[in-house]
Amino acid sequence: MGLSYWIADDGTFDKSANTVILCTDSFCLEEVTLLVDVLNEKWNLECYKKTMTNGGYRIVMPRRSLPNLQSLLGPIMPPMMRYKINLK
């Protein structure tokens, strides 16, 4: 449930790359690394961090992880936010 609301709040769907991005720009490298590790170990999402030009970091959930993410969050994601995981 927490991941669903996190994506609904600070997530975005990149249509050009077909990825889900968590905006964690204000998090330090250690925090982002910890979150990536937890997301990958707990839900096998194959996330990685992306360094932004402002020096911050974002978490990227790649295209190959979308089916897993959609099946995990689809049933519990608030309907008006399902577009953030590329569901209608």
C-alpha cells in the first residue's frame, strides 16, 4: 500500500521510455541506494538510480519491471492514479 501511495504522490510515468520514476531529488545517495535495494529485494523491480543534473537522484523502474509493478499495485492503486503505472 505504501508503494502505491508513494508512486501516486512522487511518481511519474515516462511515456517515451515506458518507465516509472520516483522523484527522490532531495534524498541523499545513501537513502536512494537503500530504497533501490529494498524495492529490488522485496518486489524484484530491477530499479536503479539516476543522477540528475542538479546533483539529486531519482529511482527508475524500468520497462521490464512494469508487468510486475502493475500486478502488484493495480488492485490497490487509487483509480485516478493508475496512469502512473501505465494502467487505465
